[in-house]
Amino acid sequence: MGYIQESLSKDEEVRNLFKLHWFSKAPIVIWIILAIPTFGITLLLALWEWLRLRNIEQGVTNKRVILKTGIISRKSEEMKISSIETVEIIQGITGRMFGFGTVKVTGRGLSDVLFKNIADPMDVKRKIESVETA
């Protein structure tokens, strides 16, 4: 069971979990390829990147959007659905070609939640905006 499921409050349910795009795993492949000329030293970097990506959880419940990162330590960014003001998509040329980008959820005040390297950012935007507040 992940952080999002463990942190649910009363009457809260997970609506969607967002996955990272396969392109976010490109550094792992590069580190593995570089392991041959560096006698395996970069395999540690590949392992670290794999663990880092594996421990990212991002999703939306009927009450909030949640982003959790961290391998040993934990950092979570959360925002109540009722506090969301805008949901923006940030996509470069490569992101448009391969179907990934950043979804920026802006709330009241200075708070932002950034879902980086997310697969199908337009679908994620729709799912966040379609959640009805409880």
C-alpha cells in the first residue's frame, strides 16, 4: 500500500493515480550504457535514479491532489480540490512529440503542485478538473 492510500481521510477515495512517462526513465538507460566504459561505477547512479522514480506517487482523490517523493525520507505536496485555481500544462517540443509534460496545479496564495514528466498531461488536467468536491 502506498502513501496516497495510507493518508486517506474519512470519506476520501482515490480517483486517479498518475504515471510517469517512459521518457523519464531515459537517464537510467544512459547510466547503464555508461557503466561499460566506467567499469560499472555508473550502475550506482542508475540504481539511485530507478529508486527515486519508483518512489514517486502522484494522484488525485475526491478531496485533494497529492505528490509524494523520497526514497528514505518523504516529502509530500498536497492541495485541497476546493483551493485549486488553475491547472496548467507545460510541454516542450519533445514533450509534444512523445506525449509527456508537466502539469502545474496552482492554488490560493503561493502554493503550486508540479507533476513533472507525467504521461498524457491533457488527460491528467481533465481528471483533476473533473473531480467534484466532497
